[in-house]
Amino acid sequence: MMAPAAGELGVHLRVLVEAPGSSAAQVVTDAPVGAAGDEAAVRELIAPTDGRPPADVLTFEHEHVPNDLLADLIAHGTPVRPAPHALVQAQDKIVMRRRLTELGAPCPRWAPLPVDPEAGHARLVEFLAEVGGQAVVKTSRGGYDGKGVRVVSSADEAADWLAAAAAGGPQLLVEEKVPFTRELAVLVARRPSGEVRTWPVVESIQRDGVCSEVVAPAPDLTEAEAEEARTAAVAIAEGLDVTGVLAVEMFEVLDSTGDGRPVRRVLVNELAMRPHNSGHWTIDGSVTSQFEQHLRAVLDLPLGDTSPTAPWTVMANVLGSSLPRLTDALPAVLGAFPDARVNLYGKDVRPGRKLAHVNVSGHDLGEVRRRALGAAALLRGESLPENPTTDETKA
């Protein structure tokens, strides 16, 4: 999804891909095969031995790159953006929580769990009592899209993870189970010179721990509430010294004042230091997409306008399909929804896999959502939903 923006700006992309048929390799011609953790492959990517010019900058589409290697590349003259000292916040949730706490960012109550199983069990029992009997245990590294996350009401329910951590697996942390009303996300872009821009705050709707739908902007959010979320996200980007696009995923919590009036506030849930699923709507719904903005940011070019191009844009993910090929549904999708912007990822179909997304923009949120969800349903091989609502989508 970064390739079209790169082509328009005259930026040559060289992408390290896991397999010759991967999504990126289907659209980027300069796509050597190798693992992100393979030092030789990464060095060859940056400075090819076949005469191709060296890279001007190294950036990422996921966080799983060895930091020691990145630090060495910087020491030998290759800019790495975001830098390892920032990227580690997205790699390790314990490091992230500690730093966010230092910055004063609004976070759920949390605690690291000792590696010793008995001590970890005792601390988890103590924490559960502190937060009312239910909490969320997370692996500090490697979790995404609902993986590495477990809701527990008893410390015994995490016994296997505590044992795995003691045996050398990822360390664990525990967080309070936040009674949130919905999930929000703020996308921030920052360049080395310090310029920062944000997009409108969006609502992110999950299904089985995976983003299913994004509504931009988040409905029923006052400007003051949106500004609070954006201010927190910018403070995090600046405090962590992020370069490029940062997605700050948040919980919206409804509190009451002394006189009983409801007050909304946000708590930071997760960070993604890269273009993110919550920002795919910007491809069609913003003057500057998150992908073009990321390129601008890591190349230290002036950042683009993030204004929306329509009052509402809804992105609907296609998570799995009963069709052998999503292209089989294109006649029906494009015929029924000619305004839908379909982005197929070229992946093999598997249950629950992110295979594509659909963007629809317009003036009436209900109609925009109906069309986006209808197009996604056809791509999954389903019939059109009659009149989907937010509650039905969340269910």
C-alpha cells in the first residue's frame, strides 16, 4: 500500500519479503527474499553487492527487527527510522508501559509479573484483588491481533504462561480490565526535524481481537474530547522520539463527575510504530494517506495535509472468505457499490486472515457504513447484510 505513494513521489522502494509471492513482492519490483531477523539479508537490502545503489533510509512495516543490528547500521551511517530507542517501545509492552508512565500518559493500572513462577503467581493474585477480581495478562513481546492476551479471574488461569516465562519465554505483565465504551485510535506522523501532524480521531471496532471496522472520524466525540486524545498521542510521539507514523490505540472510558454528569476520558492501550490498520481509511478519505506521510516523515520531507476529503469514511476489513479467490467477487462488489474503494492484498485465503479492506466515503454515516460493510460481506462470499448497526458489528 506504500508503493503507489512512493511511485508518485519518485521514491524507489526496496522491500525485504518473506516469500517471492508475498503481498509486497506482487507490487514492488525490487523485493529480495529474506527474514527480518537475518542480519545478512538486512545488510544486503541496505547495501546490495550487485551494484544497486545503497538505501537512503531503512524503515519497517512491523516491529520484529533485532535492535542490536539496527544500532550497528546507524553507527555505520544508515538512518533507521524509527530509531531503535523508539522502536523498542512497540516491541516490548513492559518497556512501553514504564516509559508511558514516566511521560504521564493516561494508562490502565498495570504491573510487570516476576519471572519466578511462585512470585509471579503471588503478584497476580495481589493485582487481581487490587482491580476487582479480573485482569488482562499479556506477553511482553510477540503479541498482536489478540494473540498474547488472556483475560483471567484467577492466577491459576495464567499458570502455563508463568511457567513459560520462567523457562525463557516472554516476560508477562498484567493490566486492569478496562470497562471501556469503545476503542479509539489516533494516528500521528513526525519527522526528524520535529514537525508533527495528526489525523482525525477514529473509532476502531474489533471482532475476536482483530480490527473489523474503522469509522473516521469517531462519531459523537466532542472537539474537546478529540483534542485530549490527539494531545496525548502527540506527547507520546514526541516523548518517545518517534519518526514516521505512530498509531496510538486507546480505550474510551465513561466516568461520572460528582454531580453525576458523564465524562469521557481515554486510556492508552497499545502502540504501533508504523502505518497501521486503523489508518487504512486515509488512503481514500484523507488528503494525505498514512503511507505517503510515512515516506515523507522518514525522508524528512514536509508533511502533508491530513484533512478528511469527506464528512465520513468507513473502512471495513475482509477477515477470511468462503471464496477461493476474492477477485471472483469483484463483478458483484463493483456492480453493487461503484463508489467502494477495494484494496485486495493478494494473500491466500485462510479463515480469519486479513485479506483486503474496503473504503467508502460520503455525507451520511449510516449509508456509508452500509455500503462498506456490504462490499466486505460480498468479498467474504456472504450475502448483503440488511441494515447493520454498530452494536451488531461489535457482536
